[in-house]
Amino acid sequence: MIFMPKFDDKGLLSAVVVHHETREVLMVGFMDAEAIAATRKTGFAHFHSRSRGKLWKKGETSGDVLAVEQIRVDCDQDALVLSCRPAGPTCHTGATSCFYRVIDGDVLQPVNT
């Protein structure tokens, strides 16, 4: 089967990033054709920054890049899972993962590790 990603009406698809060894979910981003091509060419995760409206290499300013080990494609080819080795914290807050809180009633609490 040929890789033929199915983008939404904005030219994007969802990309879930997981830690290559622990399988912990680290972040969710959006990729367009340019981001997928840059990721495949360089081996480092690139995304489409919706706030900046342009290509963004994860860690381009912080150095906390994501080395991509594998890209999995879902059955409809409209979502990806990037299995990565992070060079540092993934979240812009400095947390290891962007998913560092749980819902407790109506309050967000830190994940107990």
C-alpha cells in the first residue's frame, strides 16, 4: 500500500508523539505535507505551527528536539503516531510530557508518578 495521507480541509492531520522506549504520550501536534516531508528527510519531528502559520521543528530554539524512530499511520491515513527519542522536556512548560495533569472533579491535578 502506498502512503497517501488524508489531510483535513486546512491541509493538516493529527500527529501523536510517544516516547520510543516508554510509550508515554508526550504531545499532540499537527502536520501538513511540508512537515511530514521535513520529518522524513531529517529524522527530527517537524509540525505545522497553527499559531505561527508555518513549519516548525520541535526544539528549534530550546534544543529539545524529537528524534523520530518510527512513524505509524492509522488505517484511514489521517493520523500519525511518531515514536521518538526526546532530547529533553517535550512540553513548552518544561514538563516531560504535555499530558502532566489529570481531571479531578473540576480541578486539574498533577499526574502522580
